[in-house]
Amino acid sequence: MSEPTFAAVVSRWYEENARDLPWRKPDVGAWAILVSEVMLQQTPVVRVLPAWEAWLARWPDPAALAADSPAEAIRMWGRLGYPRRAVRLRECAVAIVERHGGRVPARLDQLLALPGVGTYTARAVAAFAYGQRHPVVDTNVRRVVCRAVAGEPDAGPATRPADLVATEELLPADPAAAALASAAFMELGAVVCTARSPRCGSCPVESVCAWRASGKEAPAGPSRRPQRYAGTDRQVRGLLLGVLREATGPVPHQRLDQVWADEVQRARALGGLVRDGLVEPVGESSFRLVGDGPPVPIV
């Protein structure tokens, strides 16, 4: 009897050890999976869980979100971070309704054509929602493949075409098995083959890992310094957006002036929110979340 493949070993481990996450349940549809993938970008699972549940309770399908305003999407996004994702997700819902009759498409090219859906998200939805064979490559998967196959301690800062090729070569030919393997690779990188403190003794493929065989050690510290938040434009944007989310109508400029003392930085942050399509001016002295009321006349 031949030895089980790398994908088979990791998939077996996944079936026995995977975290119980709601978007992984077999009855969860493509829309719920798409929402989870967008929310999970640069955001920990523990923060996404309540936001995902609340979002789907309000907008269980693309048509429901498309019928609501961008302002409500921003409000529901709350403090999840990177709020442009909320606006893009609503734009995506509108496109799904207009182009695909309200159903998340299954074809990779159609997924890639949706607003805010990139290479990773499109392949994740195709694999996890529709059981297709595509290399689904995020930071965790790149690290697992780089270590196990290339014998290097870590992958580079961004996904390259070579990462897609290396991952696809590990996938089984059967689409359903490949989709399972893709989820398994991701889980292994998230909870075992971590960047700084890998639990190699618990890894199902330790015996065939090229990195372990090489004797190389993982980087001792973070490859990039954590981004400072206090005092940055990101903090000011968040404070301004918080006031606008809580408002029931346009917010006078004087109220926003109270959010942050530095006038120059405050104006820069507010201007950035307007350019990003999150906030719009109302008249000459007020602001609101984009689409939060009747259209603003163009003068």
C-alpha cells in the first residue's frame, strides 16, 4: 500500500482537529462564506464571529444587503476595522443581484469580476462554497507550503504566482478532496505551523517537513514592526467615523472638531474618509455616512 500524500495526512488531521467555526458547517451557503472571507482579512476570528452572525442575521442574502444603504453597511461593520470592506461588500452584493440574479456565482472568472473580490477571496469561495479545485493561498498556507516543500523558515510578504503553483501541486485531483485539503492547509498554518512559535511536535507532517529536516530556525522576532495606532490618522479616522455612525442625521463640522484637537490632522483624516467613499459632505458645514439620506445635490 502506498504512503498517504501530504494533502491526505493534513486533511485527516483537519477532520479530527479543526476549530468549530460556523462558516465551515456543511449547510452554510456561498454568501455566508463570502462574508466570512471578507471579514477575516487582517482580522482575528474572535472579532469576526459576532460581527459575521449579526451581519447575516440582518442581511441573509445579497439582495437584502443590496437593498440597504452603504451607510447601514458601515454602521453594521462597527469597529471591525478597515471599514472600506463594508462598502465594497455592499457593492459586491449589488453586482451579484444585477449580474447573477442574487446568487453568488460559482465560476472563478465571475467571482474575480465582483467588486472587492481578489485572487484569494475568489478562490476561497469557489473551493469552500462550491467544492472546486483551486489553490487557496493566504499567509498561513504560504508558510506551510514554504516550510514543508521548500525548506525555508517563512514565506515572503506577498503571494506570488509561484505560491499558487506550489500549493496546487499538493492538491488531490478530486475537487472535493482538494477543497478539503485547502481548508486543512490553512488551519494547520493558523494553529500549528505558526510564524513565531510553531508547535512542530503536534504537526501531522513533521516527519516529511523539509524545513524541520534542514535544521533552520524560525525568525526570532516579527518580520515587521507592529503598526503604531495611538495618535495616527487611523485613530482619528476611527474616532470621526464613530461619531458619524452613531448620528441619525448630518453631523455639523463643529461637532467633529471636538473629536481631535489637531486641526490639520483632523482635516486630513476627514478628507481621507471622504475620498474612500465612507463619508460625504452635506452642504458647506456638515458630514454624514455615505448614502445616509437623500442624494446630495451636485453644485
